[in-house]
Amino acid sequence: MSEAVLAVETPGADAPGVSGARQFWRRLRTRRAALVAASAVALLVLVALTAPLLTALEGQDPTTYHPSLVDSARGGVPVGPLGGISADHWLGVEPQTGRDLFARLVYGARVSLGVALAATVVQLVLGVAVGLAAGLGNRWIDQFLTRVADIFVAMPLMIVALALLAVVPTSFPRPVLVALVVGLVSGWATLAKLVRAQTLTLKEADYVAAARLSGWGTVRIARRELLPGLAAPVITFAAILVPTNISVEAALSFLGVGVRPPTPSWGQMLTSANVWYQAAPQYLLLPAGALFVTVLALTVLGDGVRTALDPRAASRLRVGTDRKGGRS
């Protein structure tokens, strides 16, 4: 029945009997912007994973200083055209230190993407767990967890993160700390409220009532009956969280409380580059461009995933609108 309704809502897109995963990929392939964004994200992930290989091909690393490649008489400006670009330094060198920019950029991708993905995992686990517990618990548990989620939704992320990151000892691995702070402070509470609302709706469904009458426990019902129904909104929310977390990590590093030297990070590079935008503009433009492309690609991909998982959203936008953009 649901497949027939879905086929009517999205004519020509799906056929009865096609699995949910195949329907999802079929719908996603019709959105060219999402495919381009997915290709860009895949390329960025590949660059991050192969950073040691890429820097080995160049013959450089992100931490070695090259004082001979900067002009100390001019305040540390890179020697040579375009910020010191050469066969040995593909994107030039960093002002004052002479560290290789290409190596720092690709290793910075590992840190920025790794922190964002780790924080997203923390947010998903915590948000789904709290949302399910609130939706399936009794009235007191529901009210308590909902109030806790409300507190975290209203909590100012940057202020709390700045306070927590400033008091933790420097011996603690900074990328892990940033991922934990971002994951535990932001995002999960909004997801928990979303999961709770969906759980309250799904648990009234006939198949959940049948499972309960069959003697299934709460944990088994949540795992076998509710989680599959929550997959679409959770995946959609995760696609929005990743670019948000990348921006937060960059902002924290820019403010000096995120990832610290010598570990490279795009936000940290922007912090150091804000006084070099005239003498060495590539030092500012490279990490800023990488951040812009990454966040834009992830945002477009997230919108494509949302539409592919919920084709009715796109169908509703077209209802009553003719091909010329007028009302029918």
C-alpha cells in the first residue's frame, strides 16, 4: 500500500517492489547538485585519508620549518613568486616559519573532518538514546529528559566550549577534546527532541502494538520496530550536523582554544593568516576556500539526502505550480 502511494507521489521515480535503499539511490541520482556535492565530499575525504601519501609524493611534511624560504628582513614573507610556489612546495610556504602549505592543508583536512565526524557520532548516539528513552519512558522520565534537552538547546555553544576548552590540561589530545566538547554541548539535544516526537508517533502504530502484544520488551521494540522508522530523520539531521561541526571547530581554532600547534587545522591556519592577507594572500585564501567548499558541499549533499529520503517534501513544493512558475 505504502509503495503504491509513494509511486503516485513521485511518478517515474520508483517502482513497486524496489527496495528502500535502491529507491533512495535512484532519487538521489536525479539531483545533479547532490551528486556533484557528493563527489566533492568523497574527494575531500580521500585527500584527508591519503594525506601522508600525498605529502610523501611532494617530499614535505606539515611541521618542518624552512627558514631559508622566508625573508626575515621583510618580516618573514615567503621568498619567490606566489608565496614561494615551486616544484618542492606545490602551494608555497607559510610566512615566518616556511612550513609547507600543501602539507598543512591536507593534514588540516584530516583534523577538521575527523573532529566534525567524531562530534557528529557523539551527537547521534546521545540524541537517539535520550530521544528514545523520553518517548518510551513514563511521564516523569519524559519530562526530566525533555527539560534537560531544553537546557542544552538554550545553552550558548561558543561560550560553554570556550570555558571548557580553556580549563582542560594541555596534555589531553586536543582534537579528541574538541570533538567531545562539540558533541556533548551542541546538536544532540535538538536531535533528541526530534527523535522523541517521532517515537511518540511511531509507538502508536499497529505494528508496534502487535509487537508489544507478542511479548516483546521495550529494548527489542525500539531496536526492531522504531529505529528503522527513525533512520530517515536521523540521517537527514546528521547530514546537517557535519558541516555545522566543521564550522564550529574552525571557529574554536580561530579563537585559539581549539586545535593547537603544531597540529594543523584550517581554523588555526586562518588565525595565523589574518595578518598576512596582503603580503601572502594564498595563506588566507587556501584554508578559507577549503572550508567554504567543504561546508557548501556537505550542505548541498545534506539537502539532497533529505529530499531523497522524503520525496513528498519535493512533491509538495510542486503541487499547484505549473511549468511556467504560475499557479494552476
